[in-house]
Amino acid sequence: MNPFAALRRTPLAWRQTSHRPMRLLAAIAGVSFANVLVFFQLGLASGLYASQKRPLQRLNGELVMVSRRYTNLGEPLNLPRSRLMQALGVQGVEAVTPLYIGKTDWLNRDSREKKQALIFGLAPENPALRIPELEADRGKLLRPDGLFFDTLSKEAAGPVARIVAKDGYYDTELRGKRAVVNGLFTMGLTFAADINLLTSASNFKTWFPDQSSDDIQLGVIQLQPGVSREQVQATLASFLDPSVRVLTLQQLEAVEVDHWRNNTSFGLIFNLGVLVGLIVGAIIVYQILYSDVSDHLPEYATMKAMGYSDRFVVGIIVQESVLLAALAFVPSLVLAIGLYAVLANSTSLLIAMTAQRAVAVFTLTLTMAAGSGWLATGKLRRLDPADIF
């Protein structure tokens, strides 16, 4: 007799699962909670890593020159501007432009509270970042003490965006010198700082006089239309000084994410969060199914005495576990989508549900539940009908 054919004729697993509705609802709630924990950790990690790439995705070029020891945008290392100028001699390169990056304290003039700001210095004639608000009015960047302020900066910076929208400017100071916010833009924060600012290259040197005039942090390389970036990249790598390297935008983003995922505690924390969620779900499924096995041990013993194999009776429990996982996934997915919307709205992180993540969590849930179901059958696999009767 084919035991699985018998299961298809009589849905024992479903009848066993739905026999006690309150227990079923409790199991679904518990597994859904565990799934939401996993969704939360994966979504938060994805959002944080995606947010780190925001400035890099605005780079106005196809290739980027960085220091050989570059690890992340928040700690850029200097490279000589002369290295960037060398790229102009390569066929297919249309233009190059430097990007200056520095950190400084931002003073909230109302509360006198200081927050860390990341300031980008741009060449007004060819900005290294694509900023639509800047393109609309580059003249504001030419003001000797002018700044553009990111509207997604933390509220602790003060009511800067509101005042600029109303009055056209916001007076403050940077590094002990007067600064005037006369423009707004929207990009989004990274781990590097609480505030993003844009200014001209000349203003940047005024506020960071300790930096050499020849030092830049990133060099953006713009290519002629139709030119292979990989070919230009290989050409540059063949003669440039080993102290620098040239990356595509995708490679630079990968370096950034790799740093935060593998060289900081963030990756470990998120991975542990996913593991905790799976363990919680496994414990809940195990307890529910272990109780089910214990409550119906005589029935299972009767089935074994009638000739049903261990594979058959164990299969019933494993199917129950898979059913629990499937039933719990739908509400957990709905809850996770709602949670993502709340987080995205309150934190400005790039958090959204993706089909890939939903499939991954569903696969993990099924695997976890099936494993717990099998473990819950330990007593059943060792059961000898003679011990019951």
C-alpha cells in the first residue's frame, strides 16, 4: 500500500491540524510573529544598506577613482587630484570632476545643539553629484558662504527646511565661520552623519583649510556616449599609480555594502535577529506538534499496529508543520508590508517588500517548520504499539 496515496484520499494532516481551532489559531499567531521578526530584520538590513548607497547612486559619471584603501563613504581617504587629471588622456573619457567630502559639526542655532554633518564639495560647472535642485539653480552654490541642506536630515538639525522655504535662507556657522543655507535638496541620510550638506569646492576649502588643495576624496570620470566603461577601466588600471583604483558605480556600491555588512556589527546583529526569529518559530511549531503527538499517541500506535510504516505516520506530522507554515505566512506577509510602510515613513529608509525577500522567508519558514515537525516525531518514531496496548 502506498501511504502517500492514502494521505491524498484522506487529508489526515489537515483534519488533525484543524481539529482544535483555538490551538490552530495560536500556532498561526506564533509562527506569524516569528516570520514578522525575520521580515523586520531583513527589511531593516536591506533598507540601511540601500540608504548607504544613496549618495553613490547620485554620482555624475560612469567610473569613480578612489584611494586603494577606500572602505566607505563616511571615511574617505585622500588621493591626489593629479591622478584624476591623468584620466583625461585616456580615449573615451569625456570629462572628470572631483568630489570633496568632509565631516563637521552642525550647530542648531536655536537649541545650540551640535550634530555631525557630512558636507560634499562640488565643482559648480560640473557637479560630481546629480542633484535636480542644484541643476535648477547652480548660482546659489557660488555664494561664498552658501550651502544646500538635505531636507531628509534629522530633525535635531533644527527647522532649517521650513525657514529656508519661508525666508529663502538660514544663518548658522560651520567650524567657527558663518554659513548660509540658501538652497534645499533631497537625498537621504547614511550611517556617516545626521545631516547632508552641499557646497562649492571653493567654499569647502574655506571650511576645511587643513586639507591640501590637491587632495580630493573621490574622482568622478565621465565617459563619451557608447564607450565601454570596462575597457576604459582596464586602460586606467594599466598605468595609474597603485595607490588608487578605478571602480564602476556598481562596484563602489558593493564595496560600501560589504563594509557595513562584514566589517561592522550591523551584519552580525541583523543575522542574529533572523536566527532568533527562526528559532522562535521552530520552538512554537515543535511545541504544538509535540503536544499533538502526545495527545494522539494511541491512535498513532493503532496505525502502526495496522501496518502503516513510520514514514507514513511521521509524514502526517511533517505535513501538519508545512500546513502551519503556509497558513501563518500570509498574515505575516501582510503585517510585514504594513510594518515596512511605517518604518519607511518614520525613518526615510528605503524599506519595501520584494518578491525575492518574500520567497526567501517563505522557504526559510517551510524548512524551519518541517525540521521542527520531524523533531516532534521523536517519540512517535520510537513508539512500539505493544507498549501502548
